[in-house]
Amino acid sequence: MKILLLGSNGQLGWELQRTCPDYVTLDACDYPQIDLCSTGGILERIRACRPDSLINVAAYTAVDKAEEDRDTADRLNHTAVAEIAGYCRQDNIRMVHISTDFVFNGQNHKPYLPDDPPDPISVYGRTKLGGEQSVQKILRNQSLIIRTAWLYSSHGDNFVKTMLRLMKEKQSLNIIDEQIGTPTWANGLARAIWTALEKKISGLFHWTDAGVASWYDFAMAIQEEGMTAGLLNQAIPVFPIPGHLYPTPAKRPFYSVLDKTSFLHALDLKPIHWRVHLRSMLKEIHP
Ligand SMILES: NC(=O)c1ccc[n+]([C@@H]2O[C@H](COP(=O)([O-])OP(=O)(O)OC[C@H]3O[C@@H](n4cnc5c(N)ncnc54)[C@H](OP(=O)(O)O)[C@@H]3O)[C@@H](O)[C@H]2O)c1
């Protein structure tokens, strides 16, 4: 099976490369070899590679910056994705595309199902919704769209690594306890993507690790597990604060737990709790 991976240097792109099964021939590329701002180069790459499937994990992921930089966010997350889907249709290539919990407004009181109505409240969420809707419209069942949330990996910048750094530098920390979601190790998602490709699963699905947490819960777990793993020498006080005390340019969903039952069923996989995955990821970090 030949796969073209766009966005190989990001968290998920890196995890896809190191979990790639033996039977896959992977052509992995990222900016600046391919630039989603000018898709001409991508068409050339597709034609040179002639893949069976294309996995797109490249994206504009700077959620707050997107509020100011709408055009670039829309180009990367929406119109470039639509163009790539068009190329895939022309050349009969399956497309795997990653979307986000930020397509929802966060007012639910139970986990979001894949067909719950989206209602993004940020530029990032709106542009990602534009991207996934284009893929669905252009490729229909020749595509797999996976919404995920709160990704982290030992590669790249993320909440886990920021917390470990701040917990060494600061005397105390204030962390929001209002937003509720599910921390998700990108490694688990990467393995799910390979299984889904092998099983030729199509459609719109959700994937996160199992369980639920606030950012405050997540920070506390990072401190506890970080100390157990020998990455932190001492615990500092961590205080829960409401969101309005930490204002950000982009609004974030209050509750964005995703219901992943249909995907787990299709994949025939059991969910792994986020705290178990956090422990696995921390083993990869050096003090
Ligand atoms: N991170 C999360 O918490 C989260 C949550 C929900 C959904 N998602 C989605 O999951 C997917 C993977 O996320 P991630 O955390 O792995 O993202 P990431 O680490 O930010 O990686 C994104 C990749 O896109 C590349 N990229 C940026 N601009 C580009 C351009 N003009 N042309 C080509 N490539 C470009 C980046 O390259 P450079 O490194 O060179 O900039 C980077 O390799 C994305 O679709 C994201 O929207 C992420």
C-alpha cells in the first residue's frame, strides 16, 4: 500500500511515521517541500507518488493566531483541503483527513456524536469545518474524516511539555478548570489511522483517548506522573481558575468530549484511558 503523508513534521505526522506498518510504502512530506498555500506543488507530488491513499495532517493549528490571520487559516484548513480532495477524486485516491472538536460550540452536556450539528465559535473551528465539509462533498465514501482533540506527543510543542517546563520554572500555577475534554496521545490516533486504512473504513468519526478531564485535572496528572517518572523533583501548588481569568483571543468550547463509539466499533479496538497514555508518553521524555 502506497501512502502520501502531508504534514509529516507535526505531532501526528511524526507519530504516523514511527508507527507505519511494514506493508506500507510511505512518502512523507511537509512544509517547505509542500506548501498548502500553493497547491500546485502538491499535485506534482501526488502525480509523482501515485499513492493509493493520502493522509492530510498538515493544518493551521495556532488557534489564537487564527483570529487575526483568518485568510491563511482558511487557506490551509479549508480551501487547500478542498483542492487536495479534488485531486484525490481525479486520481481515485482515498483521503484521510483530520478535524477537530472545535467544530462544536461546547454547549452539550453529553459527548458529541459525529452527526451532531456543528457550530464552531472560533476562526480555527470554522476553517476546519469548511475543510471537512469539502472533503465529504467532493469525495463522499472515498474519504475518512477523524475529529480529535487535545493532542500531545513527545515530538513538538503541546500542553504536556509546557506544563513540565512551567512546573520547573514557577513557584505555582493557575490552570483553567472550566473547559472539559479528553487529552489524547497522538501515538494512539496514529495507530488507529493505520488500522482504519487497513480496514478501508470510510465516513466521519471521532477519536480521542478514553476518559474526561479539565485542563486543571490534566495539569495535576502531568505533575503527579511527571514526578513518578523522575521528570520533576518537587510538586508546586496548582490552582484551578475560571476561564475569564485567563482570556484568549479565540473562544474555546466549554465541553468538547467526543463520542467515539462508532469508530471503536468499526476498528474493533478497546479505548485506552488518557492517563495510561500520558504515562507512556512521559517515558519518552528525558529529564
Ligand atoms: N493539536 C491538537 O490539539 C489538535 C486537536 C484537534 C485536532 N487537531 C488536528 O489534528 C491534525 C494534526 O495536528 P498536530 O497537532 O499534529 O498539528 P501540528 O503539530 O501543528 O502540525 C501541523 C503540520 O502542518 C504543517 N504546516 C503548517 N503550515 C503549512 C503549510 N503552509 N504547508 C504545508 N504544511 C504546513 C506544519 O509544518 P511546520 O511545522 O513547518 O509549521 C506541521 O508539520 C491537524 O489537522 C489539527 O487541526 C489537532
